[in-house]
Amino acid sequence: MDLDSGSNLPAYEPADVDLTDSSLYLNRELSALAFQRRVLHEALDERNPLLERVRFLAIVTRNLDEFTMKRIGGLKQQIEADVTETAPDGRTPREQWEEVHETLRPMLATQARCYRDAIRPALAAEGVEILDYDDATETEQSELRTYFEGSVLPTLTPLSFDPAHPFPFISNRSLSLAVLTRQPDADDPTFTRIKIPPNRPRLVQLGDEARYVPLEEVIRANLDLLLPNVEIVDTALFRLTRNAEVRRNQEIAEDLIDMVEDVIEQRRFASVVRMEISEDADPRIRSTLATQLGLDEREIYDLPGPLDYRDFAELTDLERPDLSLDEWTPQPHPRLDSHRQQPRNPSESSSASVFSRIRDGDILLHHPYHDFTDTVQRFISEAAEDPDVLAVKAAIYRTASDSQIIQSLITAAENGKQVAVMVELKARFDEQNNLEWVRKLEENGIHVAYGTVGLKTHTKTALVVREEDDGVQLYSHIGTGNYHSETAKGYVDLGLLTADRDIGRDLTKVFNFFTGPSLDEEFRELLIAPVTMRREFTRCIRREAQHAQAGRPARIVAKVNGLEDPAIVAELYRASMAGVDIDLIVRDICRLRPGLEGISENVSVYSLVGRFLEHSRLFYFENGARADPSPEDDWGEPEYYIGSADWMTRNLDYRVEAVTPVTSPEIQRQLRFTLELALADNRKLWEMDSDGEYHQRYPADGERVISAQDILMREALKAGRSEDHAAGMPGDYPLSSNLCIAGESTGQTAAETPSESETETQGQSVAPSEDTANGDLSEVTDGGEIDGVLSKYSDRWYVPDSVVYDYAVRMPDGERRYLKTKAGVTDLLERAYSDTE
């Protein structure tokens, strides 16, 4: 029986459950803020090195700025347009706007307290002092005044607001000092705005020691030099955030470049959606700003300084290894490190090209554990120089301002290759950078596509066409991250280098769409949004439900940045009710509520927040596979996918995305290890409750600490020293249980599969004790009276030694099934054994 034969599998439809009920869906905006609370926790967590905590203070400011510009700005636009349509969670735009401000306010207050009460004193105790101006010595104050007069004063432009001067324009996210001054004979003070210059160091160093005074304090203390002959009545620091949701209809825009330039210009003057201001600000300053900027009281945040923590990240450059995480250098991939490794194929020279190594077998890249420069960048640069390469194509969503990828594409054109580049001009906040690259590429005679009407191009793909002895060969890169050398050092991303011809042909169709009139709707291997991806993911989820209903192994593990699409959430609810075990590792937004009785009891939602930003998208479908299949089992093999798309409506319906299946046994093992490791993490992993609240997992007393990112760094180092060149990650770190099935496709033989006794001695499961076998189960259930089914089949289930699963069931065929809830165990026992007795 082949469940894959139909592309439109029927949905499992449970009785008496209304999946349109808004109470089943969490709010997108509040879920995004919940993620930012987890990021803020990294600054609060005293287990982190002190300068790492400072870094996260800066990250929180950047993240919440972007959230305010995009999400709060969008909600305000909807309110002004009288939009009353509710979100899937039942909230109107106004209700969301109000709740978001209520949620954001205490977060910013917590950030400020963290700096004032924890981080600043801790830095001082370590000899890194951030002083108020008055705390500097007289000599230091004199030196600061001299510095101000010579290096800061000439850059300042005071802008007054009075009958002769209009209210000044105040740029987005700039730090400003509001000053009230009074002329000797005047009654009313004058409002003046002074911009804190961004091109001067924010932290002014005192001498050669790690002692600093914030620039705004230096300016405030020396205003008499800038504003002579007036009385300084009062001052207040403030900062504005403007709406980033400014758009033009690209369907009527005559030129996409003109449209993007216009959007960039409009964004500078967009409406203000938040003002942060010193909590002790003079009411006259506060009133003037609120009135002139048209601010609602709920948009004003009264906070202690310094308001903007982005510049404090400069402290992380201090040579203080005792206050920092150990430095990490991305490692060469063993399959591509020709300087150290011997060739995998004896007939191959040690200096073989990247293409011969790819043709020898697919290669999985895992950044930042693997070096971006020596892998992805090398792939493009070798293509540019290789005389046998006929064409190079790439899709650029974001890239570095000094991108070597772009330079290599220019070199390829200069060397006579056919070069086609898709540059997404609508990549938010990277529009200006991408515009500059478009112009440079076109100046070098490269054909550039700017985007497509109604869609963003979000694929992370590149294609190399090469003439070889046996004909034209296609080499593909499909990744989860941007072609950006800097973010690749701090973002966790996956990429596949492959010579699979079907994948190459699929990519050829995608690139033809960028320059042609339409997108093909038939693909051999790739899942392409917006034409096939939603349908195929839906099919995979429904197939798992059918397996579960038939009593076969059924499991989904998905690692994404966001799970927002209501239709996918509903499919996962159906799968859970059908008995599918589901683990979701969702970094950011998640609408799904796990642990709802009768609906999502089989679903767990996790979020991993660490030193690197989790950005990879990885999907696992068990597909009825068994760890030790018998000859009569013909239900298929587990399926793995990686790619650029999250489970969000924008990715599935309004962007061009690419997700690729991964079929290599070696790479499947590496991906399985990655998922198992993430789910076993007890240092940086958070788990969601059914109400949307997250709780961080901590190791129990005496339990070893498992930090997924730290272990992957060690595994990458180990791979670099290993004589086994097959895998980029050895993946042999001992974990408590195998959470994903390898299946026959991974090449696992019977000899490699642990026997029952071996498995139990390895700590993967624990056989039921004598007391358990006799029915004394009260200590290993969810509490309360023993369920009759559990008691009846007491010899069929037990408690495994696992940080993820609470129960395991021995199936009639000898297979083990791992479950998280007593309800799931009861249901499985009834289905598995009631017909056999």
C-alpha cells in the first residue's frame, strides 16, 4: 500500500471539535513578544557571562525596535483605516494594539532595571565603569569638556520650536535631548531638540581605563557652550520609533526601483508609533512632544535612561575573556577541506574542485558551525573561475554590504559565463543595500531580476551549470539562510550542496520564473511556494494521521522560525487527535496551543534561544517507518526536508520559497542528530504551556547539562580532526533516546540496531520494575487513581529514561512507541491490544 500515491489525502475530521474556534489560536503579536521575553532572559540570566548579557541588552533593543516599526506600525495603520476584521484568535486590530502596548511596557521596564540594578553594578565590580557625568573626577570632567568643545560641539545642530521655527523633524530611532531654555526677560520657556550625534562614540572613554560616560551626559553637562546666554530650565532624553509599514502598489508602479526608493523615503517621514522618554521628564517637554507628534498616551513609554542600548554592544569588544563566551571560529567542512583532508575517492586529487566533491555525494552545511566562506562562498567563487562552468544563477534576499558572493558573480560575468541574479528589492530594511548591488551588477552587464509582482522572493538558492565529459551537469545549493557572510557567523542555518539532476531541473524552472512570465506548477523534487508547498506539507501531515489511525508509527518533528498559518495549525491539531506524536521547535511566533485536552495532547512546542540565532527550517515525517522493519513492512521511509520556508501564511502563499527533500543516508543521520539534540537540550530550551507561557528547562540535580549549540560546536571541531570525511557532524554525542527513526534508507543494518537488552542498558529505556508489573503504578502515572487500561496492560508499557517522553509502549510486533501523556498511552494500548484478546 502506498499512501504517497494521492496528493490530496482526506483530512482526519474528529467529532465535536470546532477547529475554527478562536480560543484554539494564540495571537501572533503577543507570541512574538513572548519570544522577545525569552531573548531578554538571556540578559537577565546570571549563568551567562557578563558581556554576553550586555550583548543581549543590545539585541533586545534592536528586536523590539523592529517589532514596533513593523507590527505596531501595521496595527496602527489598520486602526486608522477602520479595519475591524478579527485575527484567527478573535482580536480586532485595536484590541491587539492595546494588548501589545500593555505587554511591551513592562518588558522595556525590565530591560532598564536589568541594566541599572544588575549589569551596570556587575560591570563596575569587574572594573568596567559606566559613570554619570557627576561621578567623574574634576580632572576628568575638564577633559570631557575639552573633548566636547573640540569633537562634539561642531557636529551639533540645536533646533528650536517657537513662533519663528516650525517643530523640527526627528528621525527614526535617533536619540535626542529635549531642552527647555528661557531668555532672561521671557516668561515661557523654549523647546529645543538636540540630536545625539550617531557618528560620535556613544560611550566616551576616560583615559586608557575601561571607564566611560555616555555621550548624552557629556552634552547635557556642557549645554552652556552650545546654548549660551540662556537659562537651562530642564532636559530630557527621548527617542522615537516610526512606522515601517509604508507601501506603494507595485502593480501600478511604473518602475520597481522607483517604488522601492519612494518607500525608503516615505519611511523616514512615517508616523510615530512609540516614544521613549526619560521618566523624570518635565511635563512641558512631554506635552510638547505628545501634541506635536500626535501621540496617544499609550504610545509614550516613561523609562529611566539610557533608553537605547544598541551602542552598548561596543563593550563586547573589550579584551575580557573572563567576562565573555569562548570565541568560536566556524570550521572547515571535512568534505571540502582540501588543505587538510585526503580525497574521499582515492582516484581524486587532494585539490579536487568543489564540484567533484559534490558529485561524490551530497554535502550538508551547518552554519555557523561550518565556515560560510569555505563552503557556500567557495561554491560560487569556483564557479566564477572554472572554465567549464557555463552559467551561474543565484537568488539574493539579503547579503553583506561588502559581499564576496556578489563580487564572484561579477567575476563570472567578466569570465564569459551566463549570469542571472534575482535580487529581492522588497527585503525589508535591506532595500537600500540591495538597490546598490542591483546597480553594480547591471553596470557589469549582469541580467538582474528585481522581484515579482505580488510576491517576495525568499528562496536561498544557487545553480551552477557545468560542461563535463558526460554532458552538462547541474549543481545546486538550497539553504535556509541568506547569502550573507556576516549573519552566517551568528545564524544557525542549513544548506544542501547536491548534484541531483531532478533538483537542478527544478531550480532551473524557478530561475526561469524570475525572468519569465509564469511559475511552473510541476516539480520533481522541490516543494515550491506558492504553487506546491502548502499542498505537499498538508499531504505529509495527513499521511502521518493515516499511519497513526492504522496503528503504525506516526511522528512529526518540525524546526521553524514561525508557525503562524491557521490552516497548518488546524492540520496539526487533526494529526494530534489522530494519534500523531508532534514536536515543534519554533523559535519565534507560534499560534498553536499544545496540551489542550482532547485536541493537542500529543503536541509539544519548544523554543531554543542561545548565543546563535536559530534560523534553520527542518522537517521530519516518520511515514510509518520502523527502526527495525520486517520484510513485510512496506509503508515507506522517514522523510526529511530543509529549506527557506516557515509555516507562516506569508511563506506559503505570498513568497517564492524552496524546500528540498534530503535522501542521503549520511545526511539524514546528521539531521536526526540535530533534532534529537535540540529536544534533549536542558540549558537553552523553553517549553510552551497551553496558555502560551514558556518555561525554561533546567537540568535536574546531578544531571549533565546539554546545550545543543555548545555540543554542535564541539562536534564540528571533532569532525575537523576526524579521519572520517563522510559527515560534517559526527553526531555521536550520547543522547538519552532516539527520537526519530532512521529507517532502511539510512543504511542501518540489523547489526547496528541495539537489541532490547542493549537499549535498556544504554539508558534509552527502563524495563518495568517488579512493582510496576504487579500493578503498583501510582508513582509513574500522571497522578490520581490508576486508569483501568494502564493497569490491565501493565506489562505492555513502562517509563523510559528520557527527557522528552514520559511513557513507552511495547507493540505486538516488538516495536516500541514513545509517548508524552497518559491519555496517549491509554489510547494506543486499547488500539493495539483490545482486538488481540
